[in-house]
Amino acid sequence: MRTSQNGIAVLKYFESCSLSAYPDPATGGAPWTIGWGHTGPEVVRGLVWTQAKADAQLLADLAEREMSVSCAVISSINQGQFDALVAFVYNLGHGNFEGSTLLRLVNAGDMDEAIEQFPRWNRANGKPMRGLTRRRAAEAALFAGKTATQAIAIGVAAA
């Protein structure tokens, strides 16, 4: 399965695109981020990308997250659920997803309880973050079958 335009729209809304590397909002430092939320050892203070580089990296990062979700999820999920899980992994990483109650519930087929797990992941560096609260609400809405426009509106209204 591949991320749909709905999933990409939600991801882009909450990641936004920065062509200059910026520090993590929770730590004020590492990990540095650039483009559509890309992190890695090559991302350092002062790094600048073109829009074309940011867009190309988004596609590469998405493919990696899609593979993570496809390998971890053993139950049958629909497109909106897949999109939401890819957006979740894009932000939090495969390791956090792999050990999560969210994944356990998805794999058990308990989608109603799985939706309730999204808001639990709104902290960075131990502190609740408004942006993460909004993002998790949008991901939960996408998981529940909302369109990108609806999910973004729900996310924006969440905090």
C-alpha cells in the first residue's frame, strides 16, 4: 500500500517545509530537521536545501515509513488507517511504533481502541506539545476515515 493524497496532505500540513535546517522545538537542538520533517546525521545547523531536494527526500522518507508500517501491521487495514499510521511513524519513528499499544491494538483488529491511542503521543522531551496534540487528533481522524480537509480541521481545533 502507498500513502494516498489525503495522507500526504495531512503529513505536509503538520510537517510544513523548511528549506533551512532548524532545531528540535522540544530540545532547542538535536535532532536538527529540514525539508518536510527530514532528520538524520547529515542535517546540521546551516544546511540549506532546494524545494526540489525537499520534495525528493519526502518521497524517499515516505517510502521508508510505508515499508515500516507494511511490515509491522499484520491485520487488514484500510487506506485511511494506513495513511494515519504512516504519518505517525513519519513523526515518531519505527521504534516507537513497533513497541506501541497502538500497533498491538491495530494488529488485534481493535480499531476503536487503537484510535484512542493517538492522543497519548503528544509529548516531546516529557512535555505536552500543542503541535503534537493537533497532529495526533488529525491522524486519529484520518484513521477514522475522515478526508484530509476534515482531519486537518479536527487537528487544528484540538488545541
